[in-house]
Amino acid sequence: MKVNTKYNTKESLLELYNKPLLELVFEAATVHREFHNPRELQMSSLLSIKTGGCPEDCGYCPQAARYHTDVEAHKLMSVESVLEQAKNAKANGSSRLCMGAAWREVRDNKDFDSVVEMVQGVNDLDMEVCCTLGMLNEDQAKRLKNAGLFAYNHNLDSSKEFYKDVISTREYENRLDTIENARKAGISVCSGGIIGMGEAIEDRVGLLISYMEMENPPESIPINALVAVEGTPLEDQKPIEQWEMIRMVATTRVAFPESVVRLSAGRTKMSMEAQALCFMGGASSIFAGDKLLTTPNPDFNADKEMFDILGLIPKESFQDGEKPVTHPDEKIIARKKKEAQRAEELAMAKAKPKNGDFEPRKVSVTN
Ligand code: SF4
């Protein structure tokens, strides 16, 4: 059951969201136990492979170039250092790596070739690879799929109505198109939202309605609490109550019984008890590591302690879908062949005497 038909209208979802909290958590826990192992929690790592300097204007994001925040822009990381970080994350218990680049959209250039190589390398480490790179066309989605991409993340953030209060540089429809392109390429979809941006409860439920309207709702739904960063338009937004996060997680769990609900940004403001209620109410993944792209997150040791106290076990990779097969990338092969040819030509040109070069005449000297 991908969508819970009992709650497929705005009214019924609102009723669910507003239930007495413990009843809502109980209902969510019941659904969760039917479709998932309630003791398993996936540890995922989120790595910013290209930071800052983004031309978009997402009101919550410190990576937008137009806002004056502490985030320093960095160019794309090298394939080697990403693979190094992936190995570290795996050694610390992560079974999924999400790589984020602060781009408006993917461009067909050398940087994208590098991302394709990163995907190949991380998939070879037996980790689920997820990317969040901005807008994506069908061909680019196919290349990522071919490289071994497990999931593509593209959040709708909020309801269609509230979205334009937060972002003006691209439309809700553009986001839906990107999700559709990933879907067409056979990539699993990760898409969720942020609460605490000043939206109404109707907008939180409206986000879930947008997913219900899809032919296939996302396999993975991250729920984030806004981390208000100084310098962004949402810097003064009051932090949400922990109960709101629990309600949103539990409502999402009930509405999409098969999807993985991810308790994402905002955990540093939550007590372990509140997080426990989220896990009971259907969250089965957290992001591990002390940074979520550019904002703080609990460190590995604090999470390990939480696992012990709550009796949780880390979820292995590929429990929710087969490991993708990595195929060679024709474009990278062609580019590397061209580069090798060019290097050879240059070397030959260097070795060959040029016009006007003086070649000394051989003389034999006799006494
Ligand atoms: S959320 Fe993504 S697209 Fe929006 S400003 Fe930040 S990096 Fe750019």
C-alpha cells in the first residue's frame, strides 16, 4: 500500500495531523510495524560536494549567493576526496551517502562527469548513493542511473501555495518535472519538506497531498525542521516545537505506509525522547555526521549512544531496493580517449624538431 486511501484528502489528513498526539503516534507505530522493522534505523551521511554560490533564492538556504551568510563557496570536490569521505562514513555505520551540490541545475560538463564517477565509486563501496544536484533532464538522469545512482533527492519543500513565499527563481512545476525525469530513468525518488518556515498546518498537509497526486509517491520522504541561519530571509523564524516534528513524521508515516520517512535537519534542537517518539511514529532514517551540508547535526558518538539506549539497530543498505549495476559511461570514455590523444599529440609535437631548430652537423675529428 503506497498511499493510505483512508487519508487521501486534505480534510482527512488534517484530521489525522490534529489527532491527540499519543493516538496519532500509536496509529503511526501500528502502520510502521506492518510495513517496516521498527528496530531498524538507517544511518545516512550527507556530503556537500560543491558548496555555496548558488544563483537560486530559496529563503531558508545559506548557500544562496545573494544572502550574506558565513558559508564559504567551494568548487566541486575531487572524486578521490569524495570516495575517502564515503569510506569514513561507511566505517562509522552509514549505509547511504547523499551528495549535494549547490547548483540551480545540472550542466553537461566536466563537473557532471566527475559526479558520475563519484556515483560509480560510491556504489562500488556497496552504499546506497543519493544525489541532490538541482534540476535534471532525462538524459542526465539516465547517465546517473547508468552509473549506479540509487536515489535522486529533490524536495518540494512545502505546499504548492506556500512554495512561492519562499522561492521565486523556479516554479513548483520545475521541481515536479525533475522528479518525473528521475522517475522515468528508473531512479528511486527522495523528496520531502521543511516545516517551521512560517507555513500553516494546511501547507504541511498540502505537501503530502502533492505527493499523493503523483502516480508513484516518493520511496523516501525526508522531514526537516527549519534551521534558521543568520543572513537568510528566514533568519528570524521562531523554532518549531518538537511536538510539531513528531506530528509531521507520524502523519507522513500513516499517509505513505511503504515509504521511508527520514528525520532530517533540526535534530540538534530535539531531545532524545522526542526523537524516540519520531522513531516510534515511523521515522526509520537519520542523517549522521556533525554537518548536514552546511548546518550542524549531532555527531556520530551521540547517535551511537542513542542507538544503544533505544535498542535500535543500523539498517543495512539495499533493504528497500536492489543495488544498481554500475555501467561504463560512454561520454567519460570518449572524453578520456580524446584527452589521451591530445596528450600524445602534444608530446610528439614537443619531441619533433621545429622549423628553424638548429641540428648540429656531425663531424669526425682526426689527428
Ligand atoms: S536549496 Fe539548493 S537550489 Fe536552493 S539556494 Fe540552496 S543550494 Fe541553491
